Amino acid sequence: MRFKLFMLAIASATVATGVSAQTARYQVTVAHVEPASGYQKLHIAKAAVGSTPIRVWANTAIDPDCSVHEPGATLTLLEPPAHGLATIRDEPYFAAFPPANPRSACNAHKVPGHQAYYTAAAGYVGHDRLMLQGASPDGAVRRITVDVTVRQAPPGR
């Protein structure tokens, strides 16, 4: 991640209003701005054993009272895996909002959302990759690259 430093010099200015003089002061805050690409890039790694399906991502848009926020979140498959199958299902799940988030009370029960699953092709062992795109109602877009390491299933499984 690259940051640029900008220097801003502001001199204390005296403004004559005809009656009295006032000094103006300004505070400048510098914050990280997402790249101009229009989306945030995320990269996660998962492991799968044989052809057992695993959940690789989930998202939701809910209000603090745990009701569905309209419009809702979206989740789409941008690039399918080469050695397996990716599916997206609209089904409730247990979210994991951090304690400081007002929606953390919703973690105690399932909330409506989207879940992405990966299933390796029968007999496949090795690396696979897929790409998802999730969007929230506030316009935040995430491109999620999921690297999956598929391990051999134990005998008899």
C-alpha cells in the first residue's frame, strides 16, 4: 500500500469585518483512500479435504435490530475454479460482527445472507482459485480472491 504525503500550509488569517477582526483556524485530517479501481481487493486462503464442500465466504446486510437492510448485499462469482465447483446460496448463517459493531447482537442467531461454497472435483489434489465479488448497500465493493489448497481425503472417506 502506498501513501502520499501532502503538506498544507495555512497562515492564520485576520479578516476585517468592519467591526472586529477574527482569526480563522483549520484542522486537516489525512485518511487512507481506497484505490481508484472502484473496489477493495481481498485475498484469503482456505483448505479443503477431498470433495467435501467448504464455505469460503459469506456476506449480509442487516440493520442493528437484525432485520434485513434494503437494498441488501450482493455476492457473485466472477471467476470459477478450474478444478472444482463454486456455488452461491442465499441462506441464513451465523454472522460474526465485532463486539464494537451495533449488529454484534445479531451474532447469536442466523441472519439472512449469501454464502459461497467450494467443492473440489473428485480425486483432485492441489491448488485451486476462484474470485467472488461482494457489494454492500453503501456502495462498498470487494473482490475476493480465494486460494484453496485441496488435500487428499483419508482412506475410506
